[in-house]
Amino acid sequence: MGVYLREKKLEAGQVSFYLDIYHNKKRWYEFLEIRISKSRPSQQDKEKKRLAQEIRAKRENELIVQDNGLVDKVKRKADFVQWFEQYMKDRNLNYSHNRSSLLYLQRYLNGRALPFNSLTPEWIREFTKYLLTKVSNNTAGDYLRNISTALEDAVRQEIILVNPFRKIPRHERLRHKQIFRNAFTLDDLQLLLDTPCKMEPQFKQAYLFSCFTGLRWSDVNPLRWSEIIRKTIDGKEEWFMYFEQEKTEDIEYLPISEQAIAILQDREREQFENKESSQYVFPLAKDDPETRKLSKLINYYLKKWAKAAGLDPKKMHFHSSRHTFATNVLENCPDGDLW
């Protein structure tokens, strides 16, 4: 095996550097895009040549590590947080739990780097304790699972030899707890409809639309009119939604219930009367996926709405709409006919 630094002559006395590599009975070249003046080298040119020599040594070290099944020490000293952020971007893992996993990791470290070789079972235990002071048991488990999944990929990339989560005995790992899912009955929803509350009407409409469709907040707030499809079946107009779920990236083609259709028809009328031109069904409830500021504001108003209706404000948040949908389907539609 050999990794050699070569020079290619250019015009005006310049040269460019490239690596001449012979490895496993194969030979290839890797060009470094580093150029210097050979005839009159400046101090900057000398620095560039030194950089090229360091790259050659590093490349040779990578091949030695690869041949001997070792873990590159340089990679192990890299910052996991930066790697994790890039890992999510590369895989388009932009839904809330992954973003929150990174956010709480950054808050815990408070600007400190986290080298891969510092990710030990002891560190994971301490981070788990921190999470449990900030979020629920099951949410903490979700965040830890996201990090563990990323570390499995780091093993495949030969950055680390083994995922440190696997070194924690099973009886010590955070266990998923069964929780009571907050949901509202159809009578509760009617009570909400009959209760006035000073809040943006589209916030109410988006919440109720989720109650009658089971869509997540991340799917309701960016819902476009182009994703609402009408078809005539057996002489009757039927409404459907055709869209890609933000969390799972699955393509969904769902029938829309009568209550949800009524909300869409109200929005169509409002759009016409107010001369709206937005592509979104609920434009005033359209959230920024990075800051998610609007979702927090909406949950604040939803709790005020529940309190005004005499319902438990603790049960009132946007995610309860999905549980409401599921519960009412099971209790009121055993034959599978939703509404």
C-alpha cells in the first residue's frame, strides 16, 4: 500500500497537488484542488503544501484503519452533535421528535462539544436523568431512541465500534409506560362548538378538523386546497384528502367525514368573502416548522376555550384531537363506517 503526494505542472510556474494511491492491487488518483507557485513560492504557498502533506498522511491513516478493522481515532473525537444534525438533514428527518431530540441535547450540553468517545453508558444515564426533569417518561424514551438509531448508523459508518446504548442492561433502560389518552366525546365537541372564545376562528377550525379526520398538527397546518379532492361516486359527491404525511412521509388517500367537509365548506365561503388567495386551507394556522411558535400559541388558546366550555384544560391540546378521533371511531363506529 502507498499514498504519495504528486505534483502536476500548470501554466505560469504553478503546480497542483494530487494523491497517487496504490491499495489492494488497485491504483487511483485523488486531486486535492490545492495550487501553489513552484517558481516563487510565497508563505501562503508553503502553508498550502504543508496542508497537502497532512492530507496525504491522513488518507494513508484512513486506509490503514480500514485494512485492520480499527476505528479511526480522529472520527471518534468528532463532535456527535454536529454529526447528528447533519445526519438528520441528510435523511430529511425534520419531524418534531427528531428536532426536539437535537434541541434537548444542545440545551443539556450548553455549547459544549460531545465527542463520540464521550458517549458512554454513564453519559447516557446522566442525560436520561436530565430529560426526565424536562419531559415525560415516554417522550424522553422517544428522544433517546432517536439518538440510539443515529448511533447505529455511526457504527455502520465505522465511526464507533458499538452503540453505547447496547451496553446498558435491559433492566436499566427507560421503559415505555402505558398512559391514559385524553380524548373528548362527541357531546364535548358539540359543547366546544357552542362555546364562544376570543381566538382566531381558523385555530378552532383546524382543531375540529383534526378531531374529525385524525390528522396530526404537522399535517393539518400545511394542508393545501390542492390536496382536497372531490369525486362523484354513485351520483353522490365524495371528498378525499391526498397528501404526504410530514412525520412518516407516507402518501395518504383518505375519505373526509361529513363534519370535516362542513368545516372545509365554511373555509371556502370565508375564502370567497374575504378574497383570500392562499394555497393553504388554514393559512392563519400555518406554522413555521423550525420555530413552531404558532403551535404553542394555538395550544394556549385551546386551553382557554376548554376552560370557557367547562372542560378540563389539561386535556386540551392539539394532539388530543387525534385521540378524540380514534376514541370516537372505536366507540361510535364498530362497523368501520366513520361518521
